[in-house]
Amino acid sequence: MRDTIFLALGSLCFLAAAGLAYAADTQPASVTIDNFSFNQASLTVKAGTRVTWTNRDDIPHTVVDADDPKAMKSPPLDTGEQFEHTFAKAGTFHYFCSLHPHMQGTIVVQ
Ligand SMILES: [Cu+2]
């Protein structure tokens, strides 16, 4: 019984350490919005990365997942406002501005 508890504790410590290493490995990424476009129109990040969009334009914009709007949808961002989303799963995510649908971007999560 005692051995089982030690084993369980050991496994937990290992998982915690692995989790920390994983978190430290994913640097936050950012996209700026300016002049009716997403700079870094295509951005490649690792799974678990938090991406921050910052509106540097002088009119509001949004960030909405093109394939699954429920998965990611920002409110209208005024000048200087930010929106964050963490991409947990690998895949290619297309997004756009719902106010100006020609504004499009892609996040590739590896
Ligand atoms: Cu817009």
C-alpha cells in the first residue's frame, strides 16, 4: 500500500514537471490589427500558445473563428484594446473580422 502511494506521488511529480516544461516552451504570440488588416496574416504557433490580438487601427475590429464562431469570438475591439485566445489543439484556424469580412487571418497550431 505504501509503495503504491509513493508510486502515485512520483507519477504526479513527473506530470507536474512535464507540464511546467511544456508551458515554458510555449511563448505567447501576438497579432496586430492595423489599416484594415491582420499583420502576421498567417502565424504558426505550438499547441497551448496564447495569442493576443491588439487593435492599432482607429476603428473597431473583431476576431472571429471562421469555421466555428462559438469557439472564438471577440467583442468589437476599440483602439488599443486586446483579445486573447489560447490554442490548445493542433490544426489550422481561419479567422476574420465580422465587421469587415475581407479582413482574414490564419493561425497554424502545431
Ligand atoms: Cu474589422
